[in-house]
Amino acid sequence: MVANNMNMNSNPSGAPAAVRRWRPFNSIKVFVFCHSLLQLAQLLVSGYMKSSISTIERRYGLSSQKSGILAAFNEVGNTVLIIFVSFFGSRVHRPRYIGGGALLACLASLLMAMPHFLSGKYTYTDQISFSSDNSSGLCIVSSSSSSNQTCQEHGNSTQEVVYPLLLLGQLLLGIGAVPIQPFGISYIDDYASRTNSPLYLGILLAMTSIGPAFGFLTGSFMLRFYVDFDKLSKDEIELDHKDLRWVGAWWLGFLVASSLLFLTALPYLFFPREMPKENEADDVESRSDCKPQQQQDPIRELSLVQFLKSFPRIALRTLRSPIYLLVVLGQVNLAALLSGLATFMAKFIEKQFSQTISFSNMMIGGVGIPLAVLGIVLGGALMRRFNVSVSGASKLCSGVILLCMFSALPMLFMGCSTKTVAGIYPERSSFLSCSSDCPCPADAFNPICGSNGVEFRSPCHAGCLSRQTDGNNKITNFTDCRCINNGSGTARPGTCGSGCSHLLLPFMALLALTSFITSFSQTPSYMMILRTVPAEDKSFAVGVQYMLFRVLAFMPGPVLYGSVIDTTCIMWGEKCGQKTSCQYYDLDSFRHRFLGLMVVFVCGALLCFLLTMVVLRRGAGSYELPPGSKGGYELVGERKAPEKEQNQVKT
């Protein structure tokens, strides 16, 4: 009775300790569940942004370089603030900071969708309609261009703020993501049992790969809806998703992701700053570990100024390790490759193999990313099964990247040249005289495919005088085209395509194989880093690694790929005298430069991992070849004593 009274007095809420422990928000399992859902929602936004980037580019007339800057801009805020996460550590109420970051990401996702509601309806030239003007794009000699009216409608202030608004949304999205993963992992590691902690962290790491895949699949679904389906009736939507001018509902996925982020952020307002360990054994264990904790207290009591002053010194000390530096540079090459391909691979598949954007996203999210996840898992299982040493890991990474080279090279030759486009490719002078008296607007873009196999920018440029429709008033054919078979030819709406759709299946097989092989190196390379830095610098080394990823790979990667893609453009869109997004690419140059850049990054990674083998063999840095051994290097702190010293110890 006395004991019960004492328990009641020590618990102001009046509930026994056992009951308090089983409250939902006092359970680390519940935290892991909530954090898995939050990471899934947060990374879904990231994947969805990359899946929609080419659609946003087409909707607002952006170049691929601008699209690359937009895709990489979320890394700016993340890179600047990630340092402070290392400083604050467990000083703050981590669950609330995670929830606050998720709410900021929710706001950022809403901001990303805002341009759709600020802008007017999506307008495109040569709209297929039956009005009295020349909007259908036919060659009507008596009509005049209506480009001035188009410019007046287009030159509104909302168009000017769209790109800065998207950049701001990306910036806030990166800032909101800063506390989510580091604080979540450290919180789980503090309060999970040592037995369950690896399992929980494995679940979170799996979510980091599944999230982007869901983002691409969401993009594949959302982009099947027309961008203005909320502003137009079904009968007013004249384009179909196979039309080159089609723009999907890119904004819809951001609204869905914002709702998910809001719902997954709410539980973090109720998790305590500290919670009991998962079982009593760990409580006892944690009490026995109080001495190391006391040693860490002076570090935690450093002021922010002292921390920032010591940061460069510790970073330089970490980067002085040759193995660490080479492995991180190898990973940077692979990360730059990944960031560029994730941003523009859907566009590449669309242009090269005449596929829709939604189908391209489905291929990436449903085939490429899952096989990459499988490769990561099998790489870790291989390391565990054979207990691979650091030297063995360097050989494994080198061999894997070499195989990746062999699987990537054939993709350079899997494609077709650009089909003949009148007045654009291969020579600009052809097919121009036959439609010279047609008042074709300079910004006209409504591709048609002639019965002679030549593609034209619009029916006007082909000199077409009439059209045929079906029962639903949809145009099925353009007839009396002066530039096709001497005026007797016809043309169907839409592009002639690249003629390479039959190569899509082998290309995707090679791309999936390359993703699988490359991801095999991720776990061995991480283990090389963790095993070659002092124990007290491990957390800091991982932080520096991620910072270098952002500065050297995730930020410049999409911009570099976008700039390379822009160099292959053979016809830029034009509106009101200003250049917009590219309408036609030289497909051979596009393929060679886009995939060639991938091969360059693979070569860079291979060189770095080969150099690690050389450094290890020469015993550089903190590695030495133990006398009498048959090869291989022992880990730092685990080197065997020389044979003489061992004999002395025995005697």
C-alpha cells in the first residue's frame, strides 16, 4: 500500500509508470512507423518534382538549364543549414523540430502548385478549333497573323513571377527537409534497443529509396490529366496526351503531397523530448555507458561560434585521409550521374523513343528505381555474408563500376536520327517556297506528319488548305497540302516520331541492369568510409560526405545535364519574340551527349576506386601491411602486432 502511494505521488498524472510507457507516443515503434510515413511523403515530393520537371518546362517555356537549376535549388537551403544539425544534436526537442520541418515542407509543396492558380489557361499556338480565324493553322492567304494579340494576352505579370515562385518553393522544401532524417535517425538510435536499432534504421533507409519511386509513379498518374481540367470542361479539352503540346496536371501531385506531409507532421507534436529505452536491459546498459556520455557533455556545451570555428579544422582532418577522400569523390561522381538522370531521363525516353511523359515516368519509377534498391540490399548482404574487408570492398567497388561501364556503353548506340522536319532538319532551305505565301505565325507549333514521311511544324507550314474531321469534330487529316507530293498529299495530326520505339525494351533492360549494378557499390563504399576514419569522427565524416554530395553532385549535376541537353536543340520555341523551351532536338547529339556524360561520370568513379586499391596496396595513410601476412589490410585499430612483439607477449 505504501509502495502504491509512493508510485502515485511520483506520478503527477496519477497513471502507473507501466501504463505511461505503453502510451502510443511513448513507444519508439510508433515513432519509427510515423517517421517512415513522413520520409515517404517528403521523398515523394522530391521524386514527383523530378517527374514533372519537363512538363513544367513546357508549360512555362523554360530551357533545360533553367529546369536543372530549379531541380537542384532545394539543395541550396539544405546545404547551408545541414551543418547546424551537427551542432544542435540532442540539445533541442527533436520530434518538434522534425514536425516543424515537415510543416514547412507542406507549405513549400503548396507554394510549388501556386503558379497554376495564378496563371491563366494554358494556351498553345495553332489550337485545333473551328473558329473563324486561322487558329487551326491552315494556309489561308487572306488571313493575318494574330501574334500581337497573343503577345498582349501572354505579357501579364503573373508569368514573370512563376519561376521565382517555383525557386522559392524548392528552397523552402530543402530547408524543411534538413531536420527530418538526421534528427529522426539519432532519436531512434538513442531510444531503440541495440537489437532492434539496425532493423528500424534499415526500414528508414528503405523508405529513402521507395519514396522517389512513388513520386515517379504518382507523376505518371497525374500527368495523364490535362493541366487545366479544373478550368475547362471535358469537351473543351482538344489535345490528347500523345500530342507534343500536351501538358499534364503537374500541380495536382504537389497538392496531394502537401496533404500527406501535413497529416504525417501532426504526430510529432505529441512525441516527448525524451522517452524510455525500449526494454530494461537497455536501460541498465545505458546507465553503464554514462562515462562516455559525460565525456561528450563538454562537446555539447561548445558555443555555436566555437563549433563553427572548429568545423573547418575537423573537416580538413577528415579529408586528409586518402581512402576517405577517394571513396567520397567516387560516390560524388555516381551521385552527380544519378541526379542528372533522375531529372532528365523521362525527357530522354520521351524524345528518343516517341513515348509520353507519363509512360516514361512509369518506366523509371516502376523498373529503374526498384532494381537500384535491390542492388543496394544485395550489396549489403554480400558484405555481411563474406565479411568483406576494406581491401576487398575496394576491389568489389572497382569491379562493379567496371561492369557498369560495359552495360552503359551500348546505350550510346541504341537510337535513331531525327526524322526529316521541313525547314529545320536536316537542311533549313527545303520545303520553304511552297508555303511562302502562307501567313504562318513565327511561333506556330502544331506538328503534322505528311504522307511522304516528312514532318512539318504546322499545317500552315505544309501549305495545307483543308481538313477532315470525325463525328466528334476532331481533326483526322489535313488535305490539299501544297508541300506534300506537289499538292496532292495529306498529313495526319501529330509528330512522325523518331522511329525508335522498338528499341525501348532493350534500352530499358540495359538501363535497369546499369542501375542494379551501380547500386551494388553503395554499401561497400559506405563501409569503407566508416572503417577508415577514427570512431570519434564517424558521424562528422558522414556529415561532410553528404555536404560534398550536395555541393559537388546534387546541385551542379542537374544544371550540367540541362546545359548539355540545350546544346542539342535545333529549334527553340518562340513567343512574343522571346525564346521559350526547345521544340526539336538533334536526337543523335542528344543521345551521345546525354549518355556520354553518364559514361564520363562512371569513368570518374572507376578511377577513384582503382586509386583506393593502389593506396591500400602501398599502405598509405593509416594502413600498413602487417609483416608475414599474405595480403590484405587490417582495419584501423585492429592491426595485428608484428610477429616479434607477439612472441615477446607470449614469453
